[in-house]
Amino acid sequence: MIIGVAGPYSAPTAEERQANLDAMNKAAAQLLEMGHIPIIGMNAALPVVDKATVPDRYKAIMEISMAVIDKCEAILLIAESPGANRERDHVAAKGLPVYYRLEDVPNPNN
């Protein structure tokens, strides 16, 4: 299953932002080990937005993240934030599964 991983990214310091991204990537790695295809909208958005000159960085990040999450079959929300909640709500509105813990994600290998 293609599962988006969402959680907070924004934080006051670069170290905190990196820790938030690392937490999403750790969860994604665990999903991959379970046999799923994990994707993170921030991983798609950040390298592009970092190289672009755009008037609203947050808006551009969210547009890319939402486009990525739209292709998912489920989402794992590791923690809430305005952007992560927006991704969760989008997936839920499509009637797709929303998971809040890795333990709740079905393991296709079992």
C-alpha cells in the first residue's frame, strides 16, 4: 500500500526541523520494512522550494505536499500540526485509512 507519512515540520530552529523530518523518515523506513511504499510530502517539497524563489514558501510546500499525499492509499499521522492535519483530512475525506500508530498499519507480510 502507498502510505503517506505526515507530522510536524515547522519549528523555531533548524535542528528541531531536522528532528521532525527525521521522525517522519524513521516512520517511513519502518513502513518500508513492513512491505509498504512510504512517501513524505516534505521530502518532495523541500528540495524544490529551497531552490525556488517563491513569494510564499509555506504555500508552495503545502501545494507540493498535498499533491504527493493525494496519490496515497492511506496516511500515517505521527503527530499533529496544521499542515499534517490538512494532509490527514484530505486522505480521510477520500474515505481512505488514517493511521495514528505504526502498530495499527496492516502488515502485508503477515
